[in-house]
Amino acid sequence: MKPTTIQEFHKAQSSADRAICDALRAVIDEALPEADCKIWHGHPVWFLNENPVVGYSKLKDCIRLMFWSGADFEEPKLKLGTGKFKDASIRYKDLNEIETADLRRWLSKSRDIQWDYKNIYKRNGRLERLA
């Protein structure tokens, strides 16, 4: 059964992965207090003005933290996505791998650097940068 809340998503993880998720959520919630968060496509995602900016998901051997517009953050620790989108991500296998200063900087950039995913369908898959 797919989780319907972030709490359910966290509860479904192993204790090590849950610790990573809890830590990520605490920093994200603090850094983006104005964001709405919910389960979207099966994993926790935070939205600013209905536009997805950050989220995390469970992969086979890690928790992947993804920034929808992260390709433009110019951050070497974030790995660029492979598709036509502007995403970038980092993978965590252990709680100690999370560098809070980096995470806070990326979250600040997620507020300032956004591509308009909210209206991607209206534009037939074409992304536009938000001001």
C-alpha cells in the first residue's frame, strides 16, 4: 500500500533510512516554512506556489534527495538528471552523509531558482524559468 502521508512514508522505511528522512524533513521544513508538503507520486515533495521544488524518495540502496530545478544551482555535489528536465539530486546511504550547511544552501537556491513545472503540461512539456 502506498503511503498517503509523509509520516506513513517515513514509517515504511528501515530505521537507518527513516533517520535520513527525518533529518531531511526537519531541515526542509525549517528552511522552507512557506512551502506546502505532501505525498506526490509516492514520495514527500515540497511545493512553493504549487510548483515542486524539493523531495526525496527511497531507491534500492539509498534515499535520494531531488531538487526539481537543481541543475541550475551550480553545485558540484548535486548530480544532474538525465532527461529534459532541470533536476539534480544527491543520494544518502547514511545519516552522517547529510551536510546541513550544503542542504540549507540548496534549499535557499530552490526558492530563488525555479523552473515552472506547475504549468509544464499547458506548455506541452516545455519548461520556462520563473522570475
